[in-house]
Amino acid sequence: MTTGEITLYIATSVDGFIAAEDGSVAWLEEFQSTGEADGGEGSYEAFFADIEALVMGATTYEQVRSFGEWPYEDRPTYVLTRSNYPRATDAVEFVEGEIDGLATRLERRHDRIWLVGGAQVVRGFLREGHVDELRLSLVPVLLGRGISLFGESDQRRELELLENTTHETGIVELRYEIGG
């Protein structure tokens, strides 16, 4: 039996927003053209090469599908939803239910799991204690308002800095281990 690790790897504005109020991530486009929206050239590729499965919410799933070709190859992708959507590939599975039960099943089935987003799913995984590592790419933008990554919470979590990388574009990638 394996005990997989779940990593939240996500880009956020310096003021903590992952999207504009309308859900748009267009503000990331200028950094994507440089290859650094994900923290830097090679950073995402190295991370993704080690990933066995992905988990995301329905809104994130629909947004990724709208970008064109499915970027996650044939890796198992679990989409939390109560609705029916077209499957991007045969590797996509729609799931519903409690996050704690789903996370436990995924941790038993896969060694390295990427928690892609969105904000509600992230908050649920954090609340249930199922995020082992946090990788934030802080994009040098203050959006002022939008969809907050963490929102408000009554839980305090200690973070241990494992690594930080600064890129020429001003993006700072922070990698933390999450304590209890």
C-alpha cells in the first residue's frame, strides 16, 4: 500500500488571487510567452514528469479544456463534480463525494498527485489535511480583487520553506512542506 503525496502547484498574484473576478487567467498570458508562468523554464516540466495523477474541480477542468489540446497526456485526472461533462480523454474520471475519502483513495493509488485547482477544491483539501506540499509561483502582479486562493480560514498551518527560486521576470517560486 502506498501513501501518496498531494502537491498544490499553482500560480497566484502577489496579493493571493488565482483568477480575476470573472474567472479569467488572462493576466498570466504575458508570463506564459516567456515560459515562466509556471515558475520558470524547466520547472514545470520537471514537476510534471514526476506526477502520476491530477485532481481538479469542474470549473478548472472546463477552463483547461477551453485552452485547446488536453495538456495532461494520459495521466489519470480526477474531476470533482456532480455534473456531467464531456471527457477530454479516457484518463479523465468524474468523481463526487467527500474530499477526505477521495484524497485517501488517491493517496493509496498514486505516489505523486497534483492538486491543480480551483480555489474551492484547494480549500477543501487543505481543510481535510490532504496537502503535503505547496508550490506557489508568485506572479509580480497585484490584481486587487478576484478569486482568492486561500480565502478565510480558522485553521493555522505552519509551512517549512524547502526551496525558493527567483526568475528574471520577477516570478518567485516558493516550495513549502505543510505542517499539521
